[in-house]
Amino acid sequence: MPMRIDVLTLFPEMFAGPFDASIVGRAREQGLVEIRIVNTRDFSTERQRIVDDYSYGGGSGMVMKAAPIFAAVEAMRCPEECRERVVLMTPQGARLDQAKAAELARYEHLVIVCGHYEGVDERVREHLVDEEISIGDYVLTGGELPAMVVMDAVIRLLPGALGAEDGAVTDSFASGLLEQPQYTRPAEFRGWKVPDVLLSGNHEVIRVWRREQALKRTLERRPDLLERAALSEEDRGLLEKIRGQRDE
Ligand code: ADE
């Protein structure tokens, strides 16, 4: 059974393109995921398909009405029991990370609601959505780009989506570390050489070098990740060595 992702948006046209290319395009072709983009306006019962209104209590911004969002999500729900999650994209949500993407990838059906205008009627948050997700501490004009970010992060984790079987396991964050530097041919480009160790053919030496580089990069750029990463005895030894070199 493919995973189904339904997106509720006022701007369906924004979704043309990103899901046809690359890994996500291939995942769709392979039948790993089925994506439906649904226009919230189609679920408005009002004249001119109105979906927003003034904020009770005053203020300049418009608020998205509860009724069309409830009607749309209810129409999209699985007809039978299924592992389903309704997500609202909002800067007020919990920050997206790799663990959250992995968690969402385990559902059979995701409904992603894109917020817009000044906000969404609070009853949507309280009584309809299961969780609220933010893609970072900045404000975008709507939840559409954030929804696409979540979808990309989730879809590439679906079994079979990545060509190399271990791609998703070894990449940044899956292990809790940043990735080590990578090189491809030529061995020398404009006088800059690929580190000798990578040309040595000694797999064990290369493995240790890569791990050390990943640890070094994480320590330099994202020390916060190291605190949560699952580190082996070997990793701790390498970190000690790296810290020693820094202090020299
Ligand atoms: N809508 C507007 N900004 C957002 C953000 N940073 N994350 C999720 N949804 C948003």
C-alpha cells in the first residue's frame, strides 16, 4: 500500500513541479506514495467560496475559518481504520527534525493543512489536528513551502525511495552527526588534492578517517548534536584526539 499524503491549501498551483523531479518523482512513479492536493475553497459553502473572516475581538488580519478545513479533512479521512495523522503547518508548531520526519514516515495517511493569513481558527488546532509543525524560527507567507519540506523529508525515507539501500541510514542526522567531506574524480582539481587516505584503498583506515571527520565537523558546527548522538567507545576516543588537536 502506498503512503497517501493529502495537502489542504489555498494555493494548489504552488505544488506543481517539486514532486515531479528527483527522488520524490521516482517514489511516486514507483507507487510508494500518492499525493493529492486539495483546494480548501472547494469545501466552502459560502458565496464566492469564502474561507476567511475578520478576527473576533478586532485586529487587521484575517483568520481562516474552521468550517471549510473541518469539512475538507473529514472528507479526506481514511474510510476504514488506518494509521493517520493530521498536521498543521505553522511557525507555532514543534520544530521539524529528522526524528519527526522518521515518525511521520510510519503513517499510512498524512493530511497536511497549510495555514495562511494571520492564522487559523483556534478550534482547528484544538479539535481537528493531531499536531502542529514548524520548519524553523522564521515566518513564511504560508504553510505551502513548509508542507513541501515535510513531504520531501518524509517521502525519501519510505522504504525503496532511495536508490542505494543505505542512503537514508548513513546520511546526515540519521546517525546524529553531520556528514564527512566527500570527493569524486579527479584526484587533483586546480591544484587541490583529495586526501591521500581516500586513495589508499584501505577500507578500515578510510572508515575511521570518515568517522573522525564527521565527528570533527559536528563538533565545529553543531556541538549541540553531539550531546544527543549515539557515540561508541571508538567515537569517544576520536573526539578526544580531535579536542587534543584543537588545543595544541
Ligand atoms: N507558516 C509560516 N511560516 C512557517 C514555518 N516557519 N513553519 C511552518 N509553517 C509556517
